[in-house]
Amino acid sequence: MWDKVAKCLEGYPERLAVARILIKNGLSVRNGRIYCGEIVIPTVRISRAAGVDRRTVMQTVKMIEDDPELSTIFRGIRPAGTSLREIARYLDLGVIEITPVDARMPGILACSAMLLAEKNISIRQAIVDDPELTPEPKLTLIAEKKIPGELIPELLKVKGVSKLSVY
């Protein structure tokens, strides 16, 4: 997806910055406006986040809507929902943050989930950073309870895992 967006906005680095903010935050473009779900987001808020002026945001929205491919992409984007990552410790949930060798390597999520399931630990959330949008993408698993120490060496043996943080 990002390759298509970058190609369509080639030559417009500020508009590309706006598009990155929209995608990263799950914001859609419909009817000349920016939405988070059904909530309209003011262009000035996007301009501050992207480090551009408000007119650049409006030009980006217009360019997105005028391009059939971009319009299809941005009309369909929706926020992924609530992330428990930052509040997990206050909810007594376990968190495993996995940094992969290569974020495109298949099986890291599946193998990690299987190891948790074998210990009868349910996963409440799995959050995967998009390698096209995040310089150092991670897989974050939020579990129903704290992660037992004996599971850490097993998780580190999963093919493709570079490092692991548990909290």
C-alpha cells in the first residue's frame, strides 16, 4: 500500500508527510474531509502533526480524492481500535515486545502465539507495526496475565526473532 501512495505523491514530500500521518493513525479521507471513524478531524491538527501548513493538508486531501487509486485507499482506511500497550501493566496484563530480524518473515506471530497457548495464556491483543511505515517495526503481544520467565528463552528461539522485551 505504501509503495502505491508514495508513487502517486512522488515529488510532493510535504503531501507525503500528510499521507503518512493519515495512514499511521488510521484516518480516512471522504467528502473533502479527514475522519477518525466518524469523527471529523480538523486540518489544522493534521498540519501540526505533519509539520506542514493547513493549505498543504487541504491540497493533499484534494489530490487524494482526485486520484482514483488514492481515493480508494484513503476512503477505506479505518482506525484499528484501542491499544492496551501503554496501560497493560495497570491492568495486570503481560506484554511481550518482539523485534524481528526481518518484519516480513512469516511465522513469528504464529509461533509466538502457539508458545503462549501451550502455557494456557490467552492473547488479548496482537499489534504489528507496518514495516513500510515504521523504521524498526515490532510485534507486541498483550496477554491475559504476566509472562512467566521460563517462556522467554523459548520465545527467543522462534525463527526470525532478534530481541525480546517482556514487561
